Amino acid sequence: TAGAMRAAGLLLAWALLLLLLLRAAAGQQCLQPSGPGTVLRFTDRHAEIRVPALHRVPSSLDPLYGLVRRCLDLIQQNPLPTELLRTALNDPGSVRTSQVVQYELGYVVCAAVALLFTVAVPVAGMCFCYCRSRRRCGGRLRAHRRSLGCRRRCLLSCLSFTSLVILVSVTCAFVTSQRVKGQMEPGLGAVPSTLRTLRQHLANVPQGVQMVVDKFEVPRKQIISDLAGLSRSVGLSIHEQLKAMTYAALADLQDRAGDLQTSLHHLQIVHRTARALAAARAELEPALRERRHRVVALLDDPRCTSCASVLGRAQGLELGADYSKVPSVEKVLKALAGLPRSDFAEMIRQGNGTFNSIPELAVERMAQVIQDLRADLARTAEKVQSIADGFPLPDYTRPASEALAKAEHRSQPYLREAERFERYRWIAGTVLCSIILLILACNVTGMALGAYGLSKREDPSDYECRAEAGAKFLLVGVGLAFLFSWLLILLVFATFLVGGNIQTLVCRNWVNQEIYKFIDTPGNLPPSMNLSRQLNLRRDSNLSSTYRECKSGAGLWEVLQLDSSYDLDEHLKTPKFTADFQKRLGDFTANLGDVRLLRSEGRRDLETFARSGVDEVDYGRFQEEIKNPVVQTSLPGLARNLEGLQKMQRNSTVAGRLSAEARALWHMQNSTVQSQEALVAKLGESVQFLSRLAPHLKERVKRTLATTASVEARLPVQAQQILRQELGCFTRKELRYFAQYLNWVGQTLREDVASCQPLATALDNGRVILCDRIADPWNAFWFSLGCCTIFLIPSIIFAVRLTKHFRPIRNRLISTGSEETCPFHIPRVTALKL
């Protein structure tokens, strides 16, 4: 139907369009063996002068650190004292004490509390000693009451809880003290090492830039390696993409040459065979006529028995095909006389060889341009060297290096003092924590002995030595607490004052960038501490902006004060280094497709073949005659019939004549007719070939000539297109190598060799070391030790109250026994017995 035909037409159109698109896409693909995705690898030799970034390490004590920071925020709620700091830095003599007290009001209150504790606790201890000398504090209960057991258990529980709190606190104090000690030495050592690393970083910028420039050897070697195989790769690509078209044209030409040779051979067979058959017919005709006359006369003889049945066949004994009537091919043979004048086989061999030699021809034609490209690559290496020669930093980093060296030198005395102070702090903390543990041991031992003694005592008024020993252990703990509590509070306050101010004045304002704002404000720092001038920073920048730029990966040339602006991206643009290389490849042309498939004499032979008239011969006449037998009646059949009649005859003469005629027919068949039939079969084969070839001969020859001419014309054009395509692919691939290298140069200079990121990293590391690794455990130490000190007061109270419950009740006078019976009895200095 019309709809089905329309749908089929649309489908065919879409299929053709898709085929064209696929061919176009295939034509744009590069056939170079080395893939375009090769990634260059550059080794890193600048790692030894990097500043490693430090980070806060999560710890199980982080909740304690957070609690201490919140307590310090409550104690010191004032913001950064910019006015006070400005005055202290610029004119220290004009600082008023009232300003310092106003800012440090929280610490002043804590100092007052610490002073009160330092005075009150020793005074209370002396009062306790006086009371003990009067047998009042820690003596005996005067009467037994029913509530004594409940009060005793309550005091035991309270003292146990207080001792547990002190134990946890002193454990935290031990742990944090060790952490401070473990972080203080590497932290203090990191200051000069970081300053030294920064100086080395600045000093090694020229060597680092030269190292980066020297890495151009990586892409240069890769490009030279690619250039070595470029010409053969281009030749193979041209051969690969054009071989289907060329081989098809050569095969078509070979078929037409074969048609010419075969047609000429068959025409000659037709001509000779037709003449031979016509001559043989003329010779056979009288002999066949005479043989028919004799056989008919014999069969008409009345003496011949049953011969009438064969008479009809004998009368039809006549010649069949007449080859004198078929068309002559002599004119065609005359037109083809002398063909082929050219050697088609040699012609095709030479064309095939010329086409197959395109890869070698490409190597030869591109040798000079490859040599020129290597020279361009050498000149590009000189341009790359100009990056190092024109890098502006070495003359502008000297002030920063001198400032860093001065800071390193000046920091040494302070670092030694800090290390000495930390050693004393650790010794004092360890001794006092050990005393607290001793107090806890006395408490625990006293409670254990006292509770055990009470369980063994039957009468509350009876003396029990173990309970008495427990009471004395508790009193020993109380005495140690009174004796060392003032030292504990002094250590707590000293470490609290240092660590608290570091946290609230430095760390808190470091995290919220207030310190940077203070430094950036003009007039806050004295001229001798002007960091922007000492570090040679840009006039339009300050420490905060420089820190942010460095942290984001800026280069030193972007933050330093240079005589003229330096744009690294402008110096690393790929066209500056690849213009000559790219232009030489873009201008190169070479004739690589000049292949002659068919010479003029061969073309004339094919044109003569097409005009020879092979297609004008009436091969149907030949086929009609070939269908006719040589003799109308089969001679072997008639001979067998006569032999059959010979056996039926009674008359021997007739029988003899029938036998003779049968032999004559067999002789004629074998000697003449059979050879003519062989010629007819041979003629039929040639006529059949020519009849199949003739209708399409001119069209095929015309198509072959047109195809050959088209291929010969298209080969140079398409070879040039493929050459441009392959060179374009090669250019893009090599430009990617240049781009990879230049991107790596920019990245390495910004992030490593000439990066100012180490400055930001050093500042961040300083905050991590000072605040996270030292100040946090330092403040947790005094907080834990302070908890121990505070809880010693209820521990003293509960221990003194509990001592009375471990001694006998004074409802009657008892004998204390001798020292032998009570080994834990320690008499008082007054020699009075309890």
C-alpha cells in the first residue's frame, strides 16, 4: 500500500542519514597508537621543607576540657582589652593598676578566695591541734544513743563519696599533668623548628623554582618519544583509512582485465567452433543422405520382416543444426585484435605496491618537519627556563627571613624559662598529688579498720584496738590535709592564673580572630613590632587578609610587596610556549596519495573492449542452433533398431544388409557426429559466458573506469585530509602534555615551592600546640587539683566526726591495756590516756 511504501521510504532515509553520521564520526577519530589520555607523573622533591599541619586530636578528656573552658568563660567575661594592650605595648609605664584589676576582676576574686583558703585552712588546722590537746575534737562520744548507728553509716558514706571524688580528681590531675609534660617539650621545640622551616622555605624558593623548571624534561621526553613514531603512525593511518577504497578499485580493475582476457578467448572459440561445425555439416550432409537412401530402400524390401515400424525413423534421418546461419563474430575479433596492449597484472601490482608504500613515504616526507619540531622543543625548553630566571621572589623574601631569624633568636630565652617553669610545676604537682593519694590511703585504711573493729566490738564502751587504729589513721589524713592544703591552693592558683589567662586572653581571641584584628589596627603595635613591614607584606594588606590568602593557597608573590605586580597565570599561558610548535605542525603539507591505478594504455584497452561490439552479437541465434541436434534422428537409436530387426529376419541376405547398415550408422556416429557434438558443447559454454557478460559489459567497464579515475583523484585529497586530521590529533595530544606541565608548575609554585601557606599553617599549628595540646590539659590539671583541694574540707570534717564513732563511749571508765595488748595504741605527747 501507499502508507507502507511511505514508511519504508522514511526508514530508508533515516538509515542513510545514520550511516552518513557514523562515517563522519569515524572520519574524525584519531588512529594514533598512543592514547590521548596519558597522564604525566612528576616526582616531588620539596617535601623535606614543608610545615606539617597539626590538628586537634579527639580525646576521652574532651568533656573535661569543655567544662573547664566554660568555667573560664564565666570567670573572665570581658572581651579582648585592646586599650589596655595598646598602652602596655606602646607605653608600659602608663598602665594603671585599676585597668588591670578591672579586666582581671574574675581572677582577682579567685585570688581572694585562694588567699582566704591559704590563711583559713592552716589556722583551722592549728585550732584543731589545740582542741585535740584538750581532748575535744576527735575524742569520744559521751553517751550511747540509738541513732549512733545511722549517723555512723551516714558519715561513712559521705567520707567514702568524698574520697571517691578526690580519687577521680587526682587521677585526672595525674593524667593531665603527664599530658602537659608530654606536650610541652615537643611544643616548645616546635617553635624554633617551625621558624627555621619557614626560613628554609623562603631560602629554597629559587632552588625549588629551578627544580620545577627542570621537570620540563618529563613532557619533553614524552613528546620526543611521540615524535619518533609520528610519521609512521600518520602513514599507517592513511593506509588504514584508504585501503578499503583502493583495494576495491584494484579488485574491480582486475575483474575487468579478466573479463577482457576471458571474452577474447571465448570469442575466438566461438569463431573457430562455428566455422568448424559449418564445414563438418557440409561434409556430413552427402554421406548422411546416401545412408538414409540405402536404409530406406532396405526397409522397403518385401523380404524384410517387421521393418515397417522402423521405416519412419529412417526416413527422418536428416541434418539438424545449421551453424552457417549463426552471426559472425569476426568483426568483434578484428576490433579486439592486438588486445590487451598493456600488462594489467603488472599495472595492478605496481599500483598496489605504491599504495602499500605510503607509510615508508610518510617517514621520508616528514623527516625534516620532525627534525624542526625537535629544534622547536629545544627552544621551548629555553622559554621554560625563563620562568625561573624571571621569578621575582628571591629579592623580596629577605626581610621576612631576617624577621624569622630574629624571632627564633629572641624566643630561645623565653622557651628555656617556660621549660624550667614546667619542670617545677610537674615536680610540685606530682608531689602534691602523691600527698593527696596518701591522704586518701589514710582515709580508706581508717574507714576499713574502724568498720572492722566496730563489727568485732560487743559493747560500745569497750576498747577495740583496730577501731582505735582506724580513728588514728583518719586523724593522720586530717593532719596531712591541714598541713599541705595551703601548698595545694597556691599551686592551683598559680597554674590557674597562667592557664586561665592563656585561654581567655590568647586562645579564645585567637579562635575568633580578635587577635588578628588587634594586630591589624594601626597604632596598636609599636613600630618595632610592625609585622607588615617586617614581613614585607603588601601595603594594601594586613595580617588577617594575608592569613586568609595564605590559607586559601596564595603564592608568596601575591602577598609580598613587589616593585611591580607579577601574574603567574600570564607567564604560564600555554600559547607562549607552544606557538611555534603548533604553527609548524599546522603549516605542514605532504603529497602522500599520488597513486596511479590505471595507465592510459590500459584505459584505452578497456574503452576498445567496451566499443568492440561484444554486446551487439545475437547470442540467441547461437543458443537456438545449439538446442538443435546435429542429426534429427538419433543414429545410435536407429542402429540398435536395425540390429534388433536383423535378429528377426529369416532371409540371411536381408539380415546381413541390416547388420552392415547398423555398423555404418555406428561408424558415422563415432567418427563424425560425436566430434561435432563435442564442438557444440564447447561452443555452448563460450556462448553462455558471452551472453551473460555482454548485457552489462559497457556499464561495468564504464563504472570501472569512473571508479578508478575517482579513486586516483580522491586519494591525494583524502590522504591530505587524514594527514591534517592526524597532525591535529597529535597537536592536541602534545598540547595536553604542555598544559599538564604548566598546570603542575602553577600548582606546585602556589601550593609548595613558593606558597605562603606554610605561614598560615605555622599560625594554625601554634594555636593547636598552645591551646589544644598544652592549655587544655594545663587548665584541666589545675581544675582537677582544685577539686581535690576543695573536697579536702568536707573530707576533714567527715573524718573528724567519724573518728569519735570508732572510739569507745564514755559511759564508764575502761582500762586501755598495755602496749603489748594493743600494739596500735599511740600515746599522746601529754601522756594522757583517752
